[in-house]
Amino acid sequence: MKHMQKTLRLGLTGGIGSGKSTVAQMFVARGAALIDADQIARAVTGPGGAAMAAIAEAFGPEYVAPDGAMDRERMRRLAFSDPTARARLEAIVHPCVLHENERRARRAMEQGSALILFDVPLLVESGHWERRLDGVLVVDCKVETQIERVMLRNGLARATVEAIIAAQATREARRGAADVVIYNDDGVTLADLQRQVAQTLQCLGL
């Protein structure tokens, strides 16, 4: 039997506006498999999603939209006003997301992927991921750069963006959890990012 190369599992994270999605696509273009935890979370709480029966039972039918998906706006208001509700929701959704992550990871390994990137916006905050990963890659920039980018991209007020950032792990906490940091602040071009991605792959032996 042919010897199978170990697939490297890296968590990819970064604050809002850091450019994480851009960096992820650069890795994909170089052969990495990308598994998007946010996309999976939307799927399991979408119409007919794996988490929906438990959500309806735990929170009541008023938290289910007419199409059978979770009523995200209503749930968001509840979760922000009641931390215990947020914890109950996470206890339902996280196992579903992790199960689907592992299913997709197994498929990527069967297809011969040498690197799987798990795109997890709240990787540092969650505490669920450390034992499932070989390392953590953080896309980093200054907080002021995050604010300016998100205001420009999403048309949000500065105070709104600052509140979103305040709800995420600090820049220092993300850097502290990182095995690899890709720097993407003002003045860093796409070519600069490509070079950092190439250097990272080289350091990983890929």
C-alpha cells in the first residue's frame, strides 16, 4: 500500500476586516482545501439544517422563520441580551458544525489534500478547536485598519464596527495563539500577501 502523507490541519483566523478571506483564497489557489466554519453554521441553521429541530425545541417555534431556517435577527437580539441563551445556542450549533467540519476534512484527505485550512472567525474565542488542529494561522492588522476597512466595505458607523471588534478576541490574544502570522496592514499589496503565503507554504514543507 502506498504511504499516505499526513494532511496538515491549520486553523485560519483574524479579526473582521483583516483580509482573512483574501488570504484563504490565495491558499486555495495553491492547492489547499478550505473548510468555512461560518458557511457550515449557516447551513446547519438554514432550512432543514441539522440544528433546527433542537433549536425549535430549546427556544420555541417563534425562533424558526417561515422558510424553516433560524430567525437570525430574533436570535441575535436574544443572544446579545441573554448570555445563557447564547451558550444554549452554541451548545446546539457547535457539535453540528464540528461534525460537518470533520466530514469535509475526511473527504479532503481522501482526495489527497496536503493542507486543510479551517476558516474559523472565532477560533481563539471558542475553545473547541485546539486539539483538532496542527497549528493556527492568524491574518493580522492594526485595529484602526480594521475599523477603516469595515466602515468603507459595509457602510457601518464607526461605533458599530468598534462594538463588533470589542466582541471578538483582542489582536494580542490572536497573535498569542498564532503559530504563523500573515501581516496585512495598510501598504501591504496583494503581491506582498502572495509572497507571505508562498513563504508560509515553504516553511510548512508544502
